[in-house]
Amino acid sequence: MYTLILFLHIMSAVLSIGPFFVLVPLVKQMRDVPDAVLQSQISTFRSATRLVKHAGHVLVTTGVLLIWQSYWQWTTPWIVMTLVIMFGSIFFLARAFKPILQNFDEPHADRAALINKLNRSVWLYIGLLVAMLWLMVAKPELW
């Protein structure tokens, strides 16, 4: 059972990180496309963030089960730091993308500024996810 949960945990990690690497070129393309194409790209972006959110639910659930079934303690430094970053990323994900994407619908929205914010948010979120991934793989002794 542990191996199955570990597999689901790894797959959900892939699904939590992977879509953002697809969104990087999408954001770059958003700068010069007509409004009709922009709307489809925004829809793709929303779908990707929805997938990441649901994969994150599986990731957290399987992570809890893995800790419960292993010898790791909740006070282990790499677990504590992963949880700290994870809670930060939850708030970041909730506030970083949806409000920006909604602003594209406003009549006098500054497309360039919104795309810059979106690009920055994508890279910041990738950074958070990669930091958590490193902690889970390397399991460093931080203190």
C-alpha cells in the first residue's frame, strides 16, 4: 500500500508542477494575440490552475498518508519547511492568478501590465513548488 501511495504522491507532484512549465510560453504568446485568442489562452490558464489545485489536494492527502505510514515525524525539519512553504503557496495560488485573470475582462485593462504580473506569478509559483520538491527529494537536515 505504501508504494501505491508513494506513486500517487509523485504523480500528483508532477501534475502540480508540470502545467506551469507549459504556461510560461503561453504567457509570452499572450502579448501579441488578438482578443479572441487571448480569451482562449486565459481559459487554458484557468484550466491549468484548476488542475494544479486538484492535484495539490491529492499531493497533500498522500503526503499525510506517507508520513503516517512511515518513520518520519511531523517535526522533521524538511517536513516542517515543506509545510511552511506549502501553506504559503496555497495563499499565493489563491491570490496570484484568479484576480489577474479576472482583470483581463475589464474594458480598459492594461494587457502588458497584467501579462507581466502573470509571468512573475508563474515564475514565483514554480520557485515555491521546486523548493518543496527539493525538500521532499533531498530531505536535508536543516537543524
